[in-house]
Amino acid sequence: MTTQELLNFFVKTINATDKLSSFDFNINEDVRTAFLLISDETSLQKALERELPNNYNKFCFLESMLMSYIETKAIDLELANNLINKIENYYTKNWRKIELVKYSIDQDNLSLAEKITAEIPDEDSGPARYVAHRHILEYFAKKGDILRFKERTKPSKLGKFPRYGIEAYKYKLIEGYANTNGVAKAFGLLEDKYFEKTASISVLRCTAHKLSLDEIDSYLQVYPRVLEETESAKADLYVLHYREQRPIKIMQSDFERTLIEVLKTDKDIKCGDMRCRDGLLLDLGSSTLNRKQALECKKHIVSPSVKRELNFGIKYYDDNKKYIS
């Protein structure tokens, strides 16, 4: 079976089984055939056993498997888009097209991303065009392209669900601008009224891994606004310095210096569902090639689930003999 025949069969099977009950879906031979075209018998049996004997759920999501195959096998995205257009379910088709926009952006194929975006219905709910526009908005943010970022803001409808707010994107825009134009110009840009609410730590985040801890300190002295806005900036940047290079050998004196800054942060402040300090300890502990340093980080973590996550990392390093001290 050629690649195009495989993809055509997948789409045909998605259409034919869209309205089947979980039970009928799970016993459908075409579904199992489609599954095996891009996976293996062991995975199929595990998936089927997971749903037996009750069959409350379908044992797989064919459309998700199709998109994963398109991405991992680097399928031509023009071909992929033509196939996705044949999916009959309105919502399934348009969500998959939004994914294709992201894949196109990841490949720096902006023209195709624009083309697919224009094909998605322009509405205020469901799989809407504005969600695809947000992928393009983020692309311009990472490039530090202020003009085209501003042009893309309105069609991205940032007030619609899911609401991330403009500042989350401006943060990435300043990062991208700093990466392209340098730290000094990025801090100068922050003086523009457009960026008056944008956290200045964003300027240093993209270069933290290239700077020494002393250089980070120097920037924080030259630009005191960073610490005024973000009390934990020094800890954040120190940890980011190592996280972006992991796994890395950390000198004990630098590890202790970083840990001191991390432990200065308020253990009760949350970053999403996780304590910010726990997140920093997890990142630091999973970055080092020194087992004792990783265990020291674990000792200070409050959340049992975060401790477990670091434990998994430590076990992985142990099993693969990655620790060098």
C-alpha cells in the first residue's frame, strides 16, 4: 500500500465509523486494519484489552493517529490538507486543519499555513479560524516581528475561548525580539507604551542559558526593573540557565548558589497547579548530572507528586548510568 493509499484508507475509515457506538467501533475490522497500518499488534491488543469487556470507550482515536502519522512521517502537508478536506465530520475536519496550520508553521511554511487558515470557517466558537491565526501570531512573536505581530492580533480574537490574553503573546514577542536584536534593544523596546505591562524578565529568558550566573547578576543590576517586577527573577533565570542545557554538570558552588536563590522564593506561590518553588526544584534536580544534587533538590520539594516526578527522572538517570558524580 502506498502512502497515499494508506492515508485515503484512514480517512475513509474515519468517515465510515464516525457514528458507530464504542462496541461496534471496537469490533470493526477496518478500524483494526487502519490501526495496524501505523502501529503494531502488541499495541492493538493492549488498547483492546483496556476497553474490554465493557467497551465504554472507543479503543483508539483514528483522527489523532492520522495526525501523529502525518507529523512523524513528514507527510507532504499539501497532500495531508487535501485528505483532511475529505473528512465528513465538520468539527473533526476543521480541528485537524488547525493542527496542520501548526505543522506548517513548525516547518516555516507560512504561505501554506495562511492558505489552510483561510479555508477554516470564520466563526466565534468551535474549530474556528481565529485559533489557527493564533498559531501564526505565535510564529511572528517568536520571530520578534512586531509589525506583523500587530497585524495578526485582531484576527486572533484573543478575547475568545480559550482566553490567553495579549500579554502572554507579547511576552513571547519580547523574547523573540531579544533573541534577534539583542538584550539592550529589547529593554529599550520595553519603554514603548505598547509593552508597558509586559514582564521585562522575558528579555533575559531567551539568553539565560548562554550567560554565566555572574552575567545574569550584571544584567539584573543594569536593569533593576526585572527584579522589581519579578521578585523570583534571579532564581528563575539561574534555573533556566541549567534547564536549557540539561543534562549538565553543575559545579557544586554554582549549584549551592542557585539553590539558595530558589529557596528564597515563597513556597506557597503557585504557577498554575504547581508551587513555583517546586517547579524550580524539579527543573534544577532534573538538569544536573550529579545525583547528590538531584537528591538535595528532592529534599526541599513539598508536593508528593512533584517529588515522584523527580524520582522518575533520578531512576531514569540511574538506569541509564547518566550520573557522573
